[in-house]
Amino acid sequence: MEADGTGGHIGSANLSDVRVAAATFHAGVGGAASFQDLETIANVSSSGGPPDNSTSLAVHCTSAPGIPSTAQVLADLGPYLITVWVLVGLAVLLLCGLLVRTAVLVGRRAPQHWYSNIIWVNSTYAFMCLTALGSLVVPSSDAFLSAIGVIYMGISLSKLVDLCVLYFDGEATLLATVGEAHVPLASPPVCCCCWRCCPRVALKKSSLRMVTLLTHQVPYSQAACFIISLYLYTAGVYGGGQAPNARDEMSAELPGGELDQRTSVADRVSVCLTVFNTTSFMAGMYGLIMFEKMTRGHLPDYHYQTKCMLMKFTLVITKLQELIFNICIKNGAVSCTDSMTPEVYGAFLRNIAVAAEMTVFGLLTHRTYLDGRQYRGVAKEADAEASTQRALTPQLRPLTGMEEAGSK
């Protein structure tokens, strides 16, 4: 009677589940496979929701033939996936609405040369949430969209530093306002372990530009890292961004010696790119933290410390949670579905977390630009400058008929 009941479950499973179960049975995993294994695997994909790690078999988690399509993920997760799409889509609309509101507010109150920097910083959260939505809809685009998101955040980081210089009305005014301050070289994340050995350099124009350069290099270095990775992947040297099972299928066609050589080269390239990427990111964070310390206490009405803190949280959490998910995947803490490997499902969960975080940070960042005190003094100065310019400009009027005849 149990065999009949189990056979009923097998009949309701799809063909791929039966194939996986048959492979498990013939391979003799764990000594001997039973019909209970067939029922467990069949129930994973027929649940229509997120997978349960306690009922997933290791063989099933490595059976997916690469990155799945949108239709395959939708068949696996069903209403759960549609709900995620709707919620993240609403978050994107909310952040885009806040961006439009900020643009209108800044356009009315702030000087014209502030506008582009403020819009870049505020658009970061809507853009990152949009890339997360794109990865959730099309899983194969995750690597590309994640790289584009990191480059965009690097641009926003440099724009935030430029905005601080504009708050001081230029480098000369910043140096005059800060005075005889010293650049604290013992700033995390670079010098957090040897802060007693790091001197304090006097703030000069050259040191100020060096700190600014540390933040400006982030988008260029991140873009270069992405382009190099894409080129090496196309050349068959680097396998970053490719599904593990797809790499296994390609390597099965290569001779043993050539496979070992390519694997060794790929590992070295991966280490070099990771070191380059991490160094660039840490240098940008180092520059932002030093810039924040140099200007601390001089911009109380501009909420610049809060803006820097939100940008730091955005960068650190985005990078840190990627590392956390990779560790969880390596240790088997992330489950799978019929078509999604643990790597793909881990990226799916990470994009949900990114969308939630960007929504919170976007709301908080929007509030920092609502305070009218940061625009009041600058608006008066702009109006006074415009009035002076109008007074110095000669007023031309059209000549009358008699004046025109006399001039001739």
C-alpha cells in the first residue's frame, strides 16, 4: 500500500524529478535509495514556494543544467515569485517617485551647479532596486546587473565628495574654513589595524586632491575590472559569472592536462581580479571616511555626516552581504529548487535583500535633502549675485525714430 501511495506522488511530479530520482536510485547514494527519496524530490518542485533545505537532497541541488530561464523559475516558485516581483516593483516606483520629488525640490531651492550631484546620489537607490528587480525577473542577468550597479554606486560616491566641495563653494574656501587641520591617515578600512603608526598629514591642496582622487577612481577601476572579466571569460580563460554545472560540462570535453592548466589559470585570474576589486573599493571607502573627518563640524545644516553614513552603509552592506551569501552557499546553508542551483537561489535571495535595503536607505536619504536650511543661505547669495550682475549689465532699449535718424 505504501508503494501505491508513493507511486501517486511520483505520477504528479514532472519528468525531470523522475529522472533525478532514477539517477539517485541507480547511483546508490547513501548505500541504497528508497521510494521515499523519489517522493522527497518530487515534493520540492511541486510545492509552488521557496524550497525547504531540510527536504532537499544533495544530488537534486547539483542536477540543474545551468542558470534557469524566467519560465523555469516561475514554474518552481509560482505565486511566491510573483509576490516578490510585485513588492520589489512597488519599491522601485516608490523610490522613483521620491527621486522626482527631490529633483523638483532641489531645482527650486538649490544652485544650478549642485543639481547633477544631488540627483546622482539620490538616484543610486532607485537604480540599485531596479537592477535587483531585473535580476529577479531574468536570473541570467544577475552578474551583469550587479557589476553595473557597483559602477553606478562608485559614480555616486565621487559625486557625494564633489557635493561637499560645492557646499564650501570650492577647494580654496574649504581649505580656508577647515584651517590648519590634519588629514587623519589612521582611518578605516585601510589603517584600522595600525593607527598608532599612521601620521597626521597637514591639509593642503595637494592632499585634498589626493583624497578626492581615491573616491574618483572607484567607478573607473570597477568598470575596468568588469571589462577585463568579460574579456577573459569570452577568451575562455576566466569562468567568473558562469554556472558551475555549465563549467563542469565544458571541462568534461577537455583532456586532463589541459583541464588542470585552465583551472590553474582561472584560479590565478580570479584571485588577481578579486584583489584588484577589493583594493579599489577599500581605497574609495578610505577617501570618503577621511573626507568626512576633515569636514566634521563645519556643515551642520547640510546633514553631510548623515549623507556620508548612508552612502557608507550602502557600499559596505552591498559588498558584505555578497560575501556572506557566498560563504553560506559554500557551506550548504542555501537550498535549491528543481531548476535553481544553490548559487542561483542565493543570488535570488540576495537581490531581495538588496531591494529591501535600498528602499530603507532611499527613504532616509530623501529626508536629508528636505531640510530647507541647507539651501537658504546659498539661495540668498545666488539672488544677490544675480542682482549685482543685472545692475552691472547696461540696459539697452530700442532707438526711437528721431534718435535713429540723428545717428545716421
